Amino acid sequence: MDWPMPATTSSCLPDVVDQSHRSCQLSRAQSDSHRDFGSYIAYKQMVSSPDSPRLPSSPLAMSHSHTFTFPEVEMRTRLEQKRKEALWDLFQSESTFLRDHLMAIKNVFMEPLKKVQVEGYVMFAEPEVLFGNLDELCCVTYAFCKEFASLLTKLVTPEGDLPVSEILSNIFEQSSKAASVSKAFHRYALNYINALNYLETLRRHHEFSEFEKWCNKDPRCKKLQLTDLLVAPVHHIMKIPLVLKEIESRTEDPLEKMTINKILQSKESSLRDLDDKMKWLKNFERLLEIQRNVVWPGVMEMEPKQYFPEFLKTALMKQPCERLIVSPRRQILMEGPLQLLDSGKATEMFVILFDDMLLVTRRKKALSKKKSSISENWPSPCNMKNMDVALKYIIYKQPLSLDRFFIHDVSPSEATLTKLENAFILISLNRFQQIVGVHTFQAYSEQIKVTWLMKLREAQDQWKSTLHQTVFKDQLAQGQKTGHN
């Protein structure tokens, strides 16, 4: 298919990838002696005089091919030079990321997709799902880079000195743009997994595959695929704390060190917050997946020998707990296969440990599912290394509440007598402390057994503590109130 070449993208941001005119203009003005940072600052002061020609003030107009270093100045320590180099590297990293990644996605993929859709092609694709808040990310990052460049040129002294901590404080603490950038990155990262899954869906369409190949021919991609560009913002937000740590390690003044450390802690806290959001999102998506694929057998199927009146059979065919699994506060602590000794023979079960109950299921039909490339940064809480997680789960009996069973660890001597290696037993009780079930599990190795026992005991302790702080506390308070009355 011959794709119509889209017209030049008009946007509130310049296409910073195509800066040939500006780069040529700047390279003619810069001589070889101006390629270090001190000479660059002196050059900026020279060209900003009234009699000098005006050059573009955009921080992104500077060619990123030049590597700026700091000249040796009398009485200036190498440590201070490294601090300034790290600050300059931070600025170059931000501007290069905007030019080579964000604007490449925008101008090479997103805008052309909208253009060809105007012509009636690839109408099934939804740009806002695939690219998320890319427009917002471009705008706030551009504003951040512009302010960063303004501070560099404004606060530099005639001798070439830079107040590193003051600049960092201005761009990360006093500026509202830093907060906007952080929020925009969080929104993008939270949409990233969905975007990646949606991209895999789009690639099944021949028309979109042809469009993507057409876009990849653009030299602004620099041989990067769309998946490489989409993950770039997620990787980029993790680099800033590393640069700040380097600057802090090279700072000797206690007050400056305290200022930089405060900024570093803020950035690390922001990353931890994002990490928590990503883990919650992955956990919630897994809950949705389990609920979609879980099968709750009706009571007539579970108790075939029991008598059921004919007029109730239709009502008893479905379980009212079919939507039990998904809850915003429920966490998956562990999941994996265990052997269950049922009727004297071992049957493989798939056991899922939540923070409030234990679900014992039989796996049925496997479905293929591709893993997200973000899994290395935000791994699933599940212990599923080499297993396909998209399965059908048939519930075995009823879920076990974590406060309704106790654990018996089969000792080596007991294991020798009964030939139950790597085994443990769950003895379940009802609310009247009556034993209503015994489940004997065997793990595939001693290490797996130890892990299950540890997770089960930790989950039980935590759940019982939660009950005492909420349900039992409310019941006690209600009882005391009734007694006073």
C-alpha cells in the first residue's frame, strides 16, 4: 500500500528533530574554541550584546553532537568541575530525550497516524489509547528544558562558575513545571502496559503493520522501533535520581549537600509512589484476569449425592460469588501449582494466596499471553517464573478464609512414615471451631514448601491483625455501648 505523505505537522511545539537550519546557523557561529562549557558561556554573553546578531534561544537548537567539558581554572577543584559536568549532562539528557524520543514518537508516528486517518486509512486505531498523554508529556518537558536553559545562562558568572545547588533547587523545588513533569510521567507510565498490549492487537491488522513499517523508514527514528520509543519515557524517569546522586556525592558544602539530598529524596519518593501504583495496577489486572477465567461449580455439581428440589435447581445453577475476586484492596501474595492428596491420589492444583483467603483451583485450558517488557521494572507479586498465567480455573470446594484454618508442617519423621515428602496440611474450621475439612498439599521441592509456609503464616498473621483492628474492634465497641445503655 502506498501511504499518502502527510503534510507538515503543525503543533504548539517545534519539530525539534528537524533542526537543520538552526543547527547550521549555530555551528557557523561556534568555533572549535567554543566547544567547552566555559567558552560556550562566554560566547553566549558575547552574542547577547546589543551589537551582536540574535541566535535562536531555544535550548533544543543546540546540536547534541557536541560534548561540552569544563576548562581547568585556577583554584577550582576537579570535584567542582565534575558537579558542573553532571549538571550539564542532566540538561543535555532532558533536551536529547525530548528531541530524539518524545518528538520522534509525536512527529513520526502519532501525527502521521492522525493524518492518514483523515484520508480514511487505519480507522480502527485509537491514537489516545496507543500514545496516552504524549502531547502533555511533550509540552511539559519542553517547558522544563526551556526553563533549565534559561537558568543556566542567567546564573552563570563571568568566570564561568555555576551555582549548582541553586539551579537544582529552582528547577526541582521552586518551579511548578517540575511537578507537572512528574505527574505527566506518572500518567504515561500507568498507561504504558495497556498501550503495549494495544499495540500487539493493532499489529494483527495488516494495514497497521504496513503503516508502522512506513513510519520506521523515517530517519528521525534512528533505527528505533515503536516499542523502543514507547518505553523511553519509563526508562528516562529512573535516570534523574542517578544524576542527582552523582552531584550529591561530589558536593562538599553541608548546606548544598542538604539541599541536593532533599531534592533527591523527593525524586526517589516520587519513583516509589509510581512503583506502588504500577504494582497495584498489575495486581488489579491479574485479579481481573483471574475473575474472567474462574469457574465456580454450582452446588449441585459439588454435592451430586444431595437431594435438591426440582423448583430450586434453576436458581442453584449459578453461584452468587462469581464476582468475588476483584476488589481494589485485595492483594495476590503468591500463586503456583501444588499437589493435593484427594481420595488417596495426588492431583495437581493451582493455589492462589490472597491477603484474605486461599483459593484452591484445578487448571483447565491454557491460553497464550505475551509478557510485558515492563515486567523487569515492575514484577508481578505472583511467583510465576516459567508459567503461563492466562488459564481457566475451576474452584475446588470453597475458598478458605485465612483466619479459619491452621497449618501443620509435616516433619521429616512423619514424612518418612507416610511417604509425604515436602508436605503440609491445612485443617479448616468453621466459626464454631468445628473441623470441616483437611487439605494435604505436597510441594515440588523443599524450597517451594518453605516459601508457601512462610507466605501462609505471614498472611494469616496480617489478616488476623487486620480483623482485630477493624471488625472485632467495632464489635467490642458496639458491645460496650449496648452495655452502658
